Amino acid sequence: MLLSHYIQTTGNDPVKSDGTLNLNKEQIGDMLDFYKELLDKKVLMSVDSFNRNAFASGEVGGTLAWVSDAGGYCDPLKENGYDVKIGEYICEPGAKSLGWFVKPATMYAISNNTEHPEAAAKLLNYLLNGEEMTLRQGTEKGVPISSSALAVLDEHDMLTGFEVQADAMRKENSDKLSIMAPILESEDVYGSFKSDSDYYLYDKLSRDETIDRIYSDMYKE
């Protein structure tokens, strides 16, 4: 969310063309300030205190989730009697870019060293396109992109639910969404911000000391 806000307000890409991180200390500081502001104003709970059940019970009014997780968050809330809506992508007025990301929910691969390539290919085809697997999985991992899997789900009236609604929102904005770069899911990157920011939030380090620590941990080799 902080990265998306950063992209919207600056138009800068946090990742270089070679896939490496593209954030300096000033930019990290801006994200840290915005994070603290959101916490101070009770807009969101800290990463440390995050509890997905808070949404399911109605304690909080909204949550961010990947498309494939929409049902996991929204179904329990609906079962508790709430009227649940899939919201549009949060975006600052006059944003330079939408700033939100997409990525596969599940990825399969066949090892180049397998002694049974044909059997592996058959298994992969079953997992992605097979009718039995499609019916078992439904939209649990999001709406499949396989045309045969989609046809099976449509035939059995299974293209319903919050994942389908969320995927429709994704499709509407597909030309504005960016593919999640692997570096942004590196433990050194998101983990450093998540853990190091606590030093500032709990008055253990100054703002500048915290920024230095985050930067050092993000770029450590």
C-alpha cells in the first residue's frame, strides 16, 4: 500500500529496469512518515497488530487483499450478516499512476532435470486444465486463466463469489496495473521496512536513524 501511494504521488518506479531496488533515503522517509500518519490517525493498524479476523468480525471497515484472497476475507464477513462490497483501487486524486500490482496466485514449473517430462506435463495439464481439478479448486486460488477451466466453471455456475468480483475489477484496470517485481517481495526489502519502522514508531530510534537502518537493511548484500 505504501509503495502504491509512493508511485501515485511521485510517478517514480521503485524498481530499476535491471530489477534492482530504486529507493533512496528521502523516499523511504516519505513512506515512513505516511505510515506513521496513518497509524496516528487510526486509519489502519500496524503490521505487528494486523489480524485478518478483525475484518471478518466487522471491527474494521475495510481491508486490502490480493484478488485470490477476496473470498477468504469477505465470505466470513458476509456470513456474519454484513453487506460486503469489493471496492475500487484506492487512488490519490490526480495520481501520476495507479501504482497497484498483480502477480500469479500459484505458479507451477517442470524441472529441466526431470526424468519423466511427459508425466510431469500431464500432471501440469491436469492441475491447470483438467475438469476434475477445476471443480475441486473452483476459484480458491483466484479465477483461472485457462480457457478450458473457465468453461468448466461457467458450465457448473461456479463463476460467482468475491474472487470473481475482484477479478472483474482487476480486468477493468488491467492496462493500469504493474507486474509485481520479485525484489519488492524480498525479505530484505519489505521485511526491513516492516521490522525497522518499529524502532521509530516505538521511540527507540530517531526518524533519521530509522531511515538509515531501513536503507542499510534493504540494500545489504
